Amino acid sequence: MHTDEIADYLASHYEGLIPVDAWGERSFFYNPEKRLPRGIYFATLKEKDGENDRASDLGREGVFRFNFGISRATYESVLGPKPSRPVAGGVVDTGHDFRRLNTLMPHPVYGWMSWVCILNPERGSFENLLPLLEESYALAVRKYEKRIRS
């Protein structure tokens, strides 16, 4: 799959998303009424390394990373215990090869927040992610509702 295919899927299956291109990534915020300055992060497509995020080596030709957050319980059922927060500029200590393609793994920087990632997912792998994406979207909706009520 390519980034545009994933972006198109997200736009057509999840209402209220606002795409924002910044920092070498395409971010998808849940903000249906645009009542928040940005909204609630739902997912990102990252196509280049950042200053504090180089573990995936996104400088390789055609390599991108798809990222999204899930619940702690789901994270732990799929990937095991959540890692500790890394030091500034570091990566989570999970033993994963964050350069590996088509494999669901912790986000190299935000795994401690129950974010997961996959580099260059093949169609079958992406389809296997759909229940996790549904959960991620539901989490974003709940966070949004909570924030606008505050």
C-alpha cells in the first residue's frame, strides 16, 4: 500500500477527520466541529525522519510509517507490557527492530503512550489492523467529547 491509499481509506471511513501536513508527516485529527485548535490525534503517516525520531530510518527509498494510538489493554494484549518513556531523543526499549517493514510494533518514541506503528503495510496487514483502527477512532471521539465538555 501507499500513503495516499491509507489517507484515502481514513478519509472515507472515519467522519470528522482533519488532515494536516506538517513536520514531514500527514496527521489526522478528529475535530468534526472544529471546536478545538487542532483536534485529537487519531493517526499519522510519516515519510521522513525527525530530529528526535530516526529509529525507523525513513530516509530509505519509499519507506513510510503509519502510526496510531490504542488502549493500554489492547496494546498489552497485542504487544506485551508498555515500555517506559524514553529519555528525550531516545526510543522505547522493547527489543523491536523499528526499521522492519510490514510488522506491527510499538511506536519507537510514543509506544509508552500506547501508540503503535507499521512500516509500509501490505494490504493484508492493513486489513488486520482495522479492528485496532476502530478502537483508535473510538478513543479519539471520546477524548474529543471529554475535552469540549471541559
